[in-house]
Amino acid sequence: MKSKILFILVAMALVLGVSLVGCTGPVTPPGPPTRVYVGLARELNQDLKVFECGYGGTVYRYFANVTNTAGGIYLSQYNVTVPIELKVRDFNLYTWDLDAVTQTLINTDNVDFIWGGPGTDCIFTQAPVCNLAGKVLITLEGGASSMIWNNQIQNWPYVWVTLSFSNWYQIPVLHDILVAATNNSNPTAYITYIGGAGSTHGIEYRNETYAVFGANYTIDGDFHDYTLDATTAGAVITDAWTTYNSTPYDIFCAYTYPWNVAALQGALIASDFNPPAILFGPGGNANYNPFYFGPYVEGMLSFIVADNYTSANITAMYAGIAAQAQKDWDDATCVPPVNPVTNATMTNPWDTLDYWGQPCYVAGLELWKDAVVAAGNLSSLAVRNQLAALNTSTVLGANTWFTVFGGGLGGGILAYECHPGEIGQWINQEYRIVGGISPTASFQYPYTGNWTWLG
């Protein structure tokens, strides 16, 4: 009788597709994935929308389109090749609901992975959310020095940071090229840095300057407004100029965001500011500078990873990103910028390129894709473990990898040893690597007396 009952139960289970083990679900596994769902919380309508049309925004669309055009991502566990589908949600900059939006992407949209938001502050908000959910986060814009200083990345195994940043390895290289150029082991930097919502960025660069240059060789001009207009930007330059006249320094550094870089460049044109070197944060590295400022960009420094002279692969990547920028204009995802002085509309999509971040974002996403293929499935844990082990070819070269923290059990940061460059300079209206592993031009220093605005 017992055997007959067991036979009947087994037969019923096979017919109904249920499991006898705990009666917890179907015998057959779910079908193979039809998409790799990637979630992004981006700021689409307020100040940070600048990053959507020329920085990480262009890259994530470019990378998804290139991957899908090539057929998609192969998942060996299911023997299928599937496309990437992006799920992009807007977050509010001023209420900073980024954590809630990220949780919605994970819990409601059921995305498989998260790609990052626009900026350093986004990393600090999204990293704990993604780590708690066990969801791999591949960051885009934003670098996070204090993640290392404060022993956070060690405890965030699902967080993978792609961008170079102040101590990874920009400010040390800046110091090195100034030492060589000045023949002085202790060059002096004057610094001003963004306050308000973007203060994490400014504070991190401030702290690293103190750490590398030394407190005795760092002149702290204090933080400036989150948004500079012509008057407040002029005041920043006037203060720096007054200090230089009384206490000459080797470089003026403004650790700030693109809209303030533009305001400060406008203030320079109206000034007689004449230090040996000037360095700007994000924005100073963008290819739109000659479109806006023409010869006034000459000699200015910012951060960089690769330029058009680095390799054929890098140049091809930039061509692909420029083509994506053109597509974004054509379908009204983005609007071509207008020069406020000349009223000319930007027509060359190459002018949208970002030589600092975009090579890192593409390399990081290539590592992510290779990790998914190596895992053969969409398990964040399996992909995380592959990211921790991979050393593979990307647009940056034959050997690209993440430095993994926490004894190999934490999160990772795209290794600075993979960066061709760290410091860039505008030379003949081209942006070139002048500091780093593989410079493509010589550092022009000092620029005292040679600034175009001096007349």
C-alpha cells in the first residue's frame, strides 16, 4: 500500500510539476534569461544632468549598444546569448532620494546588476544599498579616496569602482611632475574646492593634497560655492591672485565640478592671473574646452587616463563614443551645447569626449562583461568572484584588473597601474598626457607670462 501511494504521489508530482522535497517549488528550473537587466539611477533634470551627455551617460549607452550589436552576452549555464536592457530611473538631486531609487531598481525592477550614478557622493549612497542586497555595483563617475582611508571598500565585496581619483593616482603624479619641473622637492599648491552638495569631491582632493604636498606646502583657499556665477568665480580668482602676489606658489588647483570650471575659466579671461600652472577638476579634461574657450585653454591642466595618441584601440573607442553622442543628439536624448558668447551650436560630437573618465568606464564595463561570461550566469556572487580574479584585455591594454581589498574578499578599484596617464595638459588645443605611465607630450612649465588672457 505504501509503495502504491508513493507511486501515485510521484506520478502526480511529475504531472503537476511540483517537488516532493519540501514541496517548495517546480521540479524544472526557470527558463533561461532573455535579458541582462542593468539598473541605473541617474540625475536627468537638475545640475548633474551634465554628466548624462558627455561623461558616463554617453558611455553606458555606447557600451550597451556595442554589446547588443555584437549579439549580446553569452551565458554558458543556459547556452544562450542575451542583450543588455537598461532600466534608467531619475533621482532628485535636492531631496537626494538616490538610495530609495536604487532600492526600487533592485526590488521592483528586479535588475541583475547596477551601474553607477553621476559622482562621488553617489558611490557613498549606492554602495551600502547594493552591498546589503548582494547586487554588483559597477561605478561610473566618481572616485572615492576615503573608501580606502576609512576601510569601507574592504567590507563592500559587491562594489567595484572604475574611475581614477585623487590618491589613485592623480595627486602623487601631479606632485612628481612639479618636483621635476621646478627642481624642488617641495613644490607649493594653492587649492580651492567645491562646497555644498559636491563637497565630498572637494574634500577628498583637499585631503590628498595635504597628504602629498604637505601642510607646509599647501595654501588652503577654502571651499567655494556649489555654483559659481561670474561674480563669485571672479572673487575666487582675485583671492588666489592676491595670495600669489604675496606668497608665490607653483600651481593653482580648483577641485570643482564642470559648471564651476567653466565659470572660473571665464573669470580667468577677464583677469591678469599669472601663476606658473593652473589645474581644474572635472570639466577641465573635456574636449569641449576649445569649443567654448578657444586659445584660452592653452597650458591648463586637469586629469586624464588616455588621449588620442595613446593607442589605436583608444582612438577607436573615442570614435565610437563620439558616434553615440551624435546618436544622442539625433534622437534628442541630449541637446548639442551652445556657446554662450558666440551663440554657435556644437556640431562635432568629438567635442563631447571626456579623456579622464570615459576610458576607465569602458574598461570597467569590459571587465564586468568578461566576468559575466566567465560566471556563465547572472549571479552577482559568481560575477563578483570573477571580477576579483580577472586579469584580461580591455581598451586600456592586454593586462587590466581590479585591485581587490579586504584580502581578496572585499570590493575593488580599477588598478592605477593600468592607467596610461594621470595628468593632462592642453597643448595646441589638444588634450595630452603629460604625467603618468605613458605620457604622449612633455609638460609645459612654467606658464607664467604665457597665458593667453594676459594680452
